[in-house]
Amino acid sequence: MKFSLALLSAASAIASPLRTRAANLTPVTRNGTTLLVDGKPWKAVGPNVYWLGLDENVTPPEGEPFYAPTKASYPTKERITEVMATVQALGGTMIRGHTLGVSTGNPLSVWPEAGVVNEKAFDSIDWAVYQAGVYGIRLLVPLDYYHGGKYNFLRWVGFDLTGTRDDNNPLIQQFYTNTTIVGTFKDYIKTLLIHRNQYNNLTYAEDPTIFAYETGNELLGPVWGDMDSPADWVKKIAQHVKSLAPQKLVVDGTYGINKTHLSIEEVDIFSDHMYPVDTTKLQDDLRAVETVGKPFFAGEYDWVGGNTANLQSFFKIMEESPAACGDTFWSMFGHNAPDCETYVNHGDGLTLQYGNPRNTANQNSRIQLIRKHFTAMSQGKEIAPDEPLPLVPCPAPVSPRTR
């Protein structure tokens, strides 16, 4: 067994017997700007890990499922479990996981074609949800973007549009306004929510591990930054999610705070992304949502670029604002487990690899700063910014002894 940073004691690395149900998590609720677990304030902090259901960064061994045109494959169970252990070590409470909800349009996805369910695609998703529950990590699941999304739904009804060619085409608004497409998207959401997890026997609608669904990722219209995901569409999708899963929270996945959405009763959380980290924009966002008694979530931010003082200011604002319910950095990858010698790279310059001996001093200090922030948010504790990072084994145990 290899460890991310150094050797652990043998006792801490031994997995206890596999559980048959998720950990005893209870639903996350909302009271005004505050998220609650068992009546106590709870903060949603962690990484973006978009590849838990489908990935395009690893070519699997010959004979394993692989779709060459998009390089899609299923992540190994060992990779998924390691992420849960790493989030726990960082002091995180949750993961924002795109391909737990977005899986359409290729042979390995949940919906290869409209209405066609590929049950095999649920195996990695089921394992991720199950292991998150075992580790006490909750999940926020976007419903559009990586490995599927609106362009699939557009093409299925005859609009020959692609994201690389047509992102400025006004016809992409048909995703929000065409009744057939909206109905098909709702059917897809139902496929996810009524699915029963083979590892814990809970439907996704029932499982409190998934605390929120997000209407999409960086949703907008044909003009970059227009925030043009219509309010009536957001309301319909939020209502649909809550009709199937009344205990789930709903996040508005519009790229930015669209003030015409603030009155939508069914939306629990509003979100924005920070590229680069912009504290003025952050404070504007916080003020906007606080006026309507809703919380703000920073769904993505650049954890490694810019100067450290700016990131520290961002964290301080999030820690002190009563309207800030949490944040997730972009993005986390680990070992290509069960190969514990090789790390997976995404190639966007924003990949956080916990314990990688090739990390720069700046990367490691930023990871320590993230852990300090997560600990302050999730536990209300102050730790030193240079406190050594906890050790994470590879492979990680499927059922940790302590949490």
C-alpha cells in the first residue's frame, strides 16, 4: 500500500467490512440563508470532481469500456474511493460532481439516446454515491455540462447544433423554450432520481448523500455572460426536481446571479463561478442573494492562480458572510488507482493533486490554505496555514474506521 505523503500506521489503513447502506446521513435543510443538518448550521465546502461517473482523462486497459470519439471511460472504484478519503482529509463536507448527473449522448452514458437507459452506466455513479455516504461526504449534482447536456437534447429533436460550433447560435435557446426538449429533459431527470443504487438500496431521490441538484453548469444563452437561462425554465426544472425528491435542495446553475431569478421560490441556493477570483464580484453576489434571504455558493474558483493574498481575502469573505453557504474549487484529481504511482492530469492548469511529490511549493501551500479554509467553514476551527497535511493511503479503504 502506497501513501500520498508518507507511511500511516497499519491500523489506520485497514478497511473494515463493506457496509451495505450509506452512512447515517440526514437531509440538509435550509432556513433563510443558512443550511442546516440536524438543526445545526452546515457549510458546503469541497472540490469539483466532475469525472466520478464518466472520465476522458484515462485510457482504460484493453477490453474495458471506452468510447474513442470523446475518450470516455468509467473511472475505477479505487479512484472514486481515494477522492472521498482526500476530501475528508482536507476537512471538506461535500463534492460537486457533474457526471453524477450529466451522462447523455454516447454509448457509455446513462442515456445514449433519448429515453434509452444504459444500466451499466450507473455502476460508477452508484459507487460514488455509496462511497460518499460511507465517508460522510455529501454531493451536489449538476444536471448539464460534462459528458452530455443541452446539445444532445437539441440534436435529439432535430437541431444540428454543437457546443464547439454553435455556442453563439440563438437556436440554442430552444433547450429552454421547446416544450418537447423540456419534457425530454424532465424525463432524463426522472431517470436519475428514481434509480435505485445497487450498493445501498436507496433511490437517488431518497438518499440524503445527494443534498442538492443544480439546474446545470454555467448555463447561459448565445452571448457569453448573458445569464439567459429563462426564469420560467429554472422554475419548471426546480419544481420537477422537488416533485420527485421533496427533500432535495435546488441550486440555480445559471452562470452568475440573474436577478430575475431571485424571486423563484423553488430555488434554494444561488451560485457563481470565480475565474479569476474577484472579491468585488463576490461581495456583489452576496449582497444580491442576501436581500431575498437565500444563500450564495461559489461553485467554482481558481485555487492556484493569482496572488495568495487575494485568495485569502476570498476565503475570509466566505467565512464571515452569513449568506455564504460554501464553495468548491476547480478541480480535484488523484492517482490512477489502483496504480498508486501515477497521477491523473486534466491539462487545464487547475488540477489539484493531493500529495503529488511533483507539486510546487506554491501548489502545496495553496492546498494547505484550502484545508485551513475548509476547517474554518465546516468546524469553526482555526488551524495554522502551514499545518502539515493529513496522510491519505492509496488505495484508500472502502469503509474508513473513523470519520
